[in-house]
Amino acid sequence: MAVINTYTLKNKNNFELEVSTIGATILGLKVPNKYGDFINVVVGLNSALDYISEDYLENKLYLGATVGRYAGRISKKELIIASKKYIIHHENNIHLHGGENGFDKKTWVVESIEEGATTSQITLSYLSKHLEEGYPGNLKIFVTYTLTDKNSLKITYRATTDKTTIVNLTNHSYFNLNGEGSILNHELLINSDFYLEVDENLVPSGKLNSVEKTRFDYKLKKRIKNINFKGLDDTFVLNKSKLKAEITSEKSGVKMKVYTNQPAIVAYTPKKFKNLPFKENVKYADYPAICFETQHFPDAPSNKHFPSTELNPSETYLNETTFEFSIVKE
Ligand code: G6D
């Protein structure tokens, strides 16, 4: 039975993760800064019910939410999957983040909660019925959030289907390693040699452009507020490095490393937040946060040369991402 509820998990170092069954959403993640004070590094609202308010929903922010069945944009309204035609939800000529009522708006079922002395984890599930938002196949999804004894948050998605379908899941947490203000003084590294070229509607053209000498080159760590920064809402094709991305804040001393088995990260830095009931009435400034949406390429169904996002009944979809926290050595 799916009920609206929130759960708080801790690890042996008092890292604290708050999860809601609405959208299997991360409401907050508290980690220590260099002074030993615990700060919330994931943008969240005061209560789970704030996430179903019209005020919030009309902003289409997906704060901390599980996004699917297909995260990102799909340009076509008509999908051909296993030689059959399916019509998916389309708005303003695009299908975004699973459609009108994607996974972020569903109430998930808590399958298990394990609170150990050193690590804790919670697993939630959702059954996306055949033709929900137009997608084929009854898709059963499990998401496990683990707070490890290595001070990491590990997010694992598994999914199986009874008909060939497409799947591309991600978590849409907005990170700010100061817990307030802006991320413009954070330093960012992304191990990516190519980014996806997009049109004015952020739909991929199919071209992979080199990051060399462009505003997308974060192969060497640099301050986000650099001369070329115009905001990010872009797909970075990850290279073979084990470490996929890293972000640090000199002010808080918090470092976050990102590891994933996914081929891409969509890095998104909204210009500003509308006035919402943020936790502890936190005040955010311009460029308040950055998302590291680890996932497949957007619009893969329309670009056969992109890695496939099709899932067959005999397969299990697996998306594993780890956000590892530490304190920057002075
Ligand atoms: C905007 O283009 C962006 C998306 O990438 C983001 O996920 C969403 O806002 C929250 O549509």
C-alpha cells in the first residue's frame, strides 16, 4: 500500500538522509562542514506535502525527485518500440521527465528499511502500468538509498518489464554545499570530453561536440563563476575516468565526488528559485544549486547512434550512482 510518509536515515557519523514516498524524493541530506556543523546540501522544502502543492508543481523543479520513465527530453510524440507504435504525452512539442504525471508525482511503496550501526538504507518500489504516459510494458522499479559508513549516499535503481520498453531514470537533487546562497563560488570538475549539441528547445541535434576551449570544459577543476559561465542545462558525455564529477566549496570545506555507471550527467544550474517554503527558511541567491542527473542521453529513441535505452523482458535495468562526501584538506 502506497502512503505519503517521510523517513529519516542516519549513518555512524550522523549523516542524515530524509526521503519521502512522494516521488521517492530526497527531502534533505545533512553532512558536516569543516567546522563540524551539519548543513543540508540538498535543496528541500519544509514538508512532504509542500511537494504536491500547486505553488510548487507549477515551477516544475523536480526537487530531489526520482524522474522517469524517461528522464530528460524526447522530441517525438510517436515511439516505435519492438516494431509497435506508441504515443507518449507531449506538451509544447516535447516530452519531459516522464510526461504529465511522471514518477516524481507517484506515491512509492516502502519495501524495506535497514538501520544499521554504520550504514542505513531504504528501498521503495513503484509499478508503472502498461501505457502509463503512453509507454509500453508493466515496469516494476526499485530504488534503494544507502547512507554508507564511507559517508556516501548511494542511489541504486533496478527495473524489469514484461514488454520491451524504454527506461532512463535519475535523481533530480539540487546540491548546494554551503546549504544556502549561491554555488557560483563552488569549484567544479566533470570528466567529460564531449557534450551534446542542442537546439533552442534543448533537444539534442545528435552531434557530440568537443568541450575543448568551450564553456563546457570542466576537465580541470575551476570555479563555476568563470568568464564563460552562462548557466548549465547540458548533457556531458562521461569519459572512462572512475571519478565522473567533483564539486567543492571553500566556504564550507565540503567536497562531493560523483561516481556512476551511467554514460552521461545532465548538469543543471537554475538561474534562481521562485519563493518556496525551503527547509529552515533557507535563503538562496542567483544560481542557487547544481543538479548532477546521472543518466542515459536525452532523446535516445530519436538518435539510433546514442546508447540504447530499450529494456527487454529478459533484462534488468541498473543505474548506480554514488555521491561521496569529505572535507577539503586545508
Ligand atoms: C528545465 O531544462 C530544464 C530541465 O533540464 C530541468 O530538469 C527542469 O527544468 C527541472 O526544464
